[in-house]
Amino acid sequence: MKKFFLLLMVAAMCLTLAACGNKEADVRDALQGSWVAEWTAMGKSLNRYYTFKGDKYTTGGEAAFGPVSTKTGTFTVEDSVIKLTPDDGSEPSTLDYTYNEKNGTIILWWNSDIQFERGKVNVSY
């Protein structure tokens, strides 16, 4: 009887741990694909894109001074930011995000005020 209760308690603990999941892995999965932000500043139409695949990313877009050169790198999920580490050795940067654990949706932000949309394709890369 003691062995039965022990096994039952071990099974309950395993289920509890499995139910919690791994937030960082869930966020990484939710990020996969392309994200685009568009806004107007100084009278110009600007945009920025990020494409996430596995633990790699690609970014580029259009800034006030002209096209932003394409960069690639790796990313990690840390607390409420996505840390981007460029392959070219330049300074890492971050993107803010919010993640709804109940429905698995993610909202991605650049500079805390420009929101990205998933899979928008009308930006020339």
C-alpha cells in the first residue's frame, strides 16, 4: 500500500512539472516566422522586420537614412526580452515581448512602443 501511494505521489509530481511547461521554449516556438513593424517618422515611412527560425534571426528594413543592412544572428529568450546577438560581433540588442501562457499568443515590440505584426509581406526587403 505504501508503494502504491509513493508511486501515486511521484506521478502527481511529474504531472505538475509537465503542466508548468518551459516559458522560454514556448516563447521561442511562438516567435518562429516573420514579423514586420511599420511607422512614420520625420515624414518618412519606416519599417523593420525580423524573421526567426530555430534559434537564429534575420533583420533589416528601411530607416530614415535609407535601407538598414540585413543582419543575422542568434537569439535567446530572457524574462520579458528577446536578446539578439548579431553574427558580425556588433552589440547585442533586445526586443520586448508579452506572452499569454493561456492561449500561446505573443506580442513583439521594438523600442517598447512599435508593435510588430506577424507575416506581413508588403515591405521590400
